[in-house]
Amino acid sequence: MNFSSYVSGFSDGEGCFSISFNFRERLKTKIEVRPSFSIGQNKRNLGILQDIQQFFNCGSIRFSRNDQCYKYEVRNIDELCKKIVPHFRKHPLVTSKKDDFEIFSKICEKIFQMKHRNPEHLKEIIKMAFKMNSSGKRKNSQEKLLSVLNKMKI
């Protein structure tokens, strides 16, 4: 079996590329950007998450009491840019999730280049992120995030 292609197919069905935002007073922009690649599975399938973690040689697995599932997650920007994104470039997704991945990879590149520290670039990142995962729940609205940046003196 070609495990690389298997991981892409599995991620196409069970994976999630997401960008979350939190307010952090200590930051110049007051907004923290958190990219994440994750795969959730019932506890009976923990083994496949461990295999995927070993395959990528990064990330962590945690148990979520909310839904009684395990989640494999990669949040480190270096690991996302050097391991996760290149994998999905070489072994592409085939569902509509590929559209989320394309936006995700562009945002990760901007974060890797530290552009998220600039309010104008951060506005662009926020707008891009809100085009992803349209059915997902968000703690903060796009309008609320952008209003914080619009109040800043640039």
C-alpha cells in the first residue's frame, strides 16, 4: 500500500485545515493567528492516528472529552510549512477540501514569513481564512476581528 496516498485520502474524508483567531492584548495587532491541521477519530481507531503521526514525524495526539474522540493535530508553523503542506502538494486532495487546503497553505506561508504581524497583511489573512470551512463554527466574527485592526493607527 502507498501510505502517502492513503494519508491524503484519509485526510480528504476525516481531516481539517483551519485557521483560528484569538484576542491577545500583548500582541501588537491584538490578534493571534493559529493555523492547524487535524484528524479526529473514535478511540477504537487511535492506531491509525499514531501511524499518521509517525509518518509525518510531528504533531501531537490528544483526547477530546467533548466528543470522546482522539485528535491528531499539527499547529507548529515550521512543521506545517515543511511537512504537512509539501505532503499535500505532492499527494493532492481530491474533494472540495482541496480548496480549503489551498487557502490554508497560502496563509501558512504568510505566517512563516511573519506577515501576520503587520495589520494590513493580517486583514488579508482574516479575509482569506473566512473563505475556508464555511460550515464551521467560529468564536469571533470576521467583522469583529477586522474592527480591532481598523481601530489601530498604522
